[in-house]
Amino acid sequence: MNHARGARGARGAAPRHDDRRRTFPQLAPRSAPDGRFAATWWGNAWVTALENTALDPARLARGKAYAGRGHVDAITVTPGRVVAYVHGTRPRPYRTEIRMRTLGDDGWERFLDEAAARPEHIAALLDKDVPHALEAVTGLLPAPGDLVPDCSCPDDGYPCKHAAALCYQAARLLDEDPFVLFLMRGRGEQELLAELTRRNAAQAAAETGAAAPPMPTVPARTALDAATGPGLPPLPPELPVPDRPGRPAVFPPDPDAPDPLALDLLATEAAARAHVFLATGHDPVAALTPWQDAVRLAAAHPGSGLTASSRALYRDLAYALDRTSTDLARAVAAWRQGGAAGLSVLEEPWDPPAGPFDRARPALLAADFPAFRPWRNRLSGESLQLRLGRDGLWYGYESDAGREDWWPRGAPDPDPVGALTDLLGR
């Protein structure tokens, strides 16, 4: 154990973390004369799982070289996921992640029972060591095929060199602290240590014939009565709701942090949402799907589609939801046209009842517009289209002649003639 710990690389600054999320600073470049990135048996098991999964040894070699030269930025570990930006041959780094299955409750119960049953196991864990017996009962370490790489680079290798580099650097983290492995599998360090302490105390009490001491508790009603009972001053009045949301902090550029403009946008959105909720008790976006919320965020960004930062926002939001930037740009146009109702008109054809839809075609002909072809809730011409929304409004669309590439244009109107007039600027 002492030899293994002494062989580990120099530790970086202590990671900042909560119990389910740990971010480690960029590891310094390191050469491995014997070709081994890990010093512990569990670190080497991690590397073996990677190498036995890889389909191209050449990509592994390039990934190991990238890791050795320090191309992997800060690494963030959460249950089931390891994420970092990895520098390649292009100026902008690639977002790379390794996914793995988390242990279920039954697996963690076996691990905790085995660890608490023997004091030497707990001592080893506190000394940043993993007894082989604990791995044997739970299967903590990944087997070949358990590690699933993903990267924003165009390389379709499995894994690409960037994902391989992240795996090799992750092995160094596992060497330094096996609780990183436990977090990958779903449990944080403080959570595990608290449960081991509780089980160890219960087992010690059972061995001496005494029951485990109950945890001190106070019924909620008793605490509430004490806080409002006689002899105590009343609670102070609530603070008034501010007139406007607070301004976000200034985010200076940092190579290990996300884009500061994106952080500013998210912080501004969060402040506005919190202010509305505080003032009204209603969250204006709680009912939105992730896609609708992504479209709303992009639509709220000033100058979207015109600057490098807005193009990056579109790309990242679209990638996160398995859409294309064009999908998002079209959806943003619909959202700006009519909000959530406008997005529904873009994405959800429907069959309207007879009435306003049937009266629209003669009204358009009377206004000297060309004939339109009906299909469900849509009236289509050569380059103009109207869509009837479920809200009773008509939404204008435009396309190049002869192409079915419809984009929202103009303002919705209860009158189909008015919607087309606004679209054409008559």
C-alpha cells in the first residue's frame, strides 16, 4: 500500500466538490517510461477495461500521448459520468465524456455490509486503499464494454483519441483517491463514510448486547410550537420583493471553465425566473419540456445567429438534445413568432374543425392572393404558407419557391389575410 501511494503522481490542489460532484484541476503532464498510467491495482483495472474495449490500438496510443502531454483540462466526476474538455489539433477543445453504469441499491448494500463487517476494510478505505474482497462482492470496477465514450469531435473511433486520453487521466485520479471510483458508481464519499460509521456502531453495539443508541430527534410539531409559543417574539416580517432581478456576477475567462457569455446568460435567466417565482408564486417555465426550454433560452439571447457566442450557444443546446443547429434556429423563429404556441404550430400538424379553416381560402382569393393547397391545418402556396394554430391564430411561413423548407415569418393574426399582409409587409 505504501509503495503504491508513493508511486502516485504529485497531487494537484484539493478538488472542490459537493458529495455527488467533484471537479479536479488539470493534471500536470507526466511521462510513463514503462507505459503504465496507473500505479494501483484498481487504476490498472480501469485502464484494462478501456484497452480491452478499444477497436483501434493506434487511437489508444495517441490518446495516451495526449494524456501524457497534459491535453486534458479539468475533470468533473458525477454518478455514471466523467467529463472534461480535451485539446486536439484544432484551437477549440472537444467536450469528452465517459459514461458507465451506476450500482443499484442491492450492490451498495453488499458493499457496505462487507466493508462494515471487517474493521480492516474500513481502515483500508480511510487510507485510500481498496481491498480486493470489496471488489469481489460488488463488481465496482468496470468490465470490458462498461465504459461508453462520447466526444464532440468528428472522429468515429471507439474510443476516439480524446476519450482515450480522458480515460488514462481518470486512472490517475483513481490512483490518488478510490472514492472517485465510488462516485462514478453512484455514491459520494461523505455518504459512504456516514453509512459505514452507522453500520459499524450498530455492529459494535450488537456484539456487546446493547441496542444501537437512537438518533436524537424532535417532532416537527414540537419545534413549531416552541418557535411560536408564548414568551417568544414573533417572526420578523418577510423581506419585500425587489423591483427587478439581481444582476449576475462577472465571469472572467478561464480555460478550465465554460464560456463566460453562456454562464452570464444562464445566470440572468435563473435570476429572472427566481424573481417571477418570488413575486407571484408561479414558475413561468416549470411546465416546459427540455426542448422547449432550450428553444426559449436561445430565443431570449440577443443577436442569436449573428455572433460567435450565439452560434456556440445554438450548437451546444442542439447537441445536448440530439438536434441540429438548423432545427434549433427554425424553432427559435417559431418561438419568437408565437412563444410555446408558435413552436407547437411548427412541430405539430393537426386536423382543425370546419369553420375558420374552411372560410380562409375564399377570403384569401377575395384579397387577390393566389390559390392555396390545403393539408390538415396548413394552406400552402408556391412560397407562402399559413398554419392555423390551436389558439385560433394564423401563422405565416415562407420558403424558396419549389422547396419544402418552411420558416416562420411575420406575426400571428386571427385573420388569415392579416397574417399574410403582415408577412409581406403590405
